[in-house]
Amino acid sequence: MVAKATVAAHLDISTSRLKGLIETKVIDDAEPGQMDMDAARVAYIRHLRAKASGRGGDRLSAARARWERASAAAP
């Protein structure tokens, strides 16, 4: 079990980004000094895979929707 700052450094993200991932339930929260680094790493990798495959990420979904609308409207 490790501190949140250690998990953030391990994942190569800022502590504020880690906080955001915890708030959005991507990574489970824990008491200070009690984060499970292995579980956090697996959760983060799964999150990134989901975004890369189009199952996550609001900006990607919005861009895809705009492209589809533009394609449908084109003659």
C-alpha cells in the first residue's frame, strides 16, 4: 500500500489528475497511504483502453458525432 503521490508518479500523471480519476470512479479511493498500486494501474490501463477503443472519452464521442452529422449532410 502506498501514498496517492506514489501512485500518480507510477502512472506518470499529476496528483490532480489522479484525484479526478478517483472522483469519476475510474480508480478506487483509499485512506492516506493505503492505495493499492497494482489495482490503480490495472484500472487506469482499462480506462485508457476503453477511451482508445471509442467506449469512453466525451471529446472523442462529440467529435465522432459532429463528423457523422457533417457526413450525412454532405451531398
